[in-house]
Amino acid sequence: MRSLERAIDVLEVLDTSHHALRLSDIARRAGLPVATTQRILSVLEARGRVERDATGYRPGVGLIFGAHAYLTSSPLLVAARPVLQDLAAETGLTASLFKRIGWVRVVLARVDGARPLRYELPIGERMPLHLGAGKALAAGMDADELGRFLDQLTDPANADGTGFDRDRFLADLKRIRDLGYSQARGEREPGMASVAAPVPDPEPGGAPTAAVQVSGNQEDLPAERVEQLGVEVRRAAFAIGRRAF
């Protein structure tokens, strides 16, 4: 089991890098001896999970097989696709599904609205929990977990450079719990806005790990429209929860 854990540690190092890494860099980030790291990389490379060239190591095409299997077999995604399509059609906004993994969220599905977003939102992209739709998931954490999450934040500034205010963030989470949805304006991308709601966890009292979001240009989400969009995303989130769980 220890060998498996180490291999996953190596893959996670490569997952979080946007460029090829040298052997020594991978070993350092994974906290492993260089020789151990090289043996792991050799096995992963032989299986197509890692690729190597003159610049270093990067994730291999073989990882796509597992991603494809997940995208086609996940009950959450199977349940979400028609709901997201309806949500995008009804609101004219881009509808997305996120799932929380540790201290980040990942884009699992997206249906473009009438006006495509001005930025890419690729499937599999890691995104923060303290901005945008991430707040709908952070609001479900208990006090201890939330404290650990806040303590590990290293670069929490908004897209406009506004600094992170812990008290203001906690107050925002309370409003999200009261309303059942979150809203954001220009937090992650300048000029953009979003409204999101958590997908209810199947376990009573469990913290939600998935969220539904609608997003678009700020002019498409004026303040007077937020409450109705909150109703729409909550309805979509409950529909996904019923179908998936």
C-alpha cells in the first residue's frame, strides 16, 4: 500500500503543475528520495500515465482513460447533464457542476449559455473554494474543518487584487447558509458574476461535496435577478441530488 500511496503522490505533483518537471523537482515536492521517485516514474511512463521529454516529466495520455471512464459512469454526472442543459436553456447563462476535492473544487461538467463566457472553464480545472461557487461548498464545512481550510490559504486575493478578509468571508458563508445559495461578482474573473447552490449530500447532516452554478457577464446577472437565479440553481441542485443519490 505504501508503494501505491507514493505513486499517487507523484501523480498529484504532476497534476498540479502546468509544465514539465525535472526528476529532482518531483522528488522534492512529493517528499520522496530521488531514486524512489525515478522508479515510480519509470513504471508510470511504461503504462502511459507519465510522459517524458528533454524538459522533464508531465502527465501522460493514459490518464485520459480513467478520466473518460469517470465522466461516462459517474452517477452524479449522469444525473447532472440533463439538468444543466435545462438550466442553461432557461436562464441563458452557462451552467456548471463542481465537485469538491480536499481544499479545491474541480469542474466536472459545463453547458454554455446564450452568450459564451469570456474565459475558458475547462473540464478538470482546479478552482478555489473561497471564491465564486466554491463558497457554496465552503459554507457546508463545520467549524473545525473551516478553520483548517482558512489556515492553509496562501494566496486568497480576488481577481481585482482585493485582499482577503476572514471576518467578511465568514459573514458571507453565514448568508449563504441562510439563503441556500451563493453569489459572486468579479471575484475570480473581472466583469463576471455567478450564483451557485450546493447539491444536498445523501447522508443526513453530511457536508455537500458538489455544487451547481450559473455564470455570465455582470450585465447578464444584475442584482435584481440574483434572487430568482438562486431559486433556479437550488431547484437544479435538488434535482441532481434526487437523481444521483
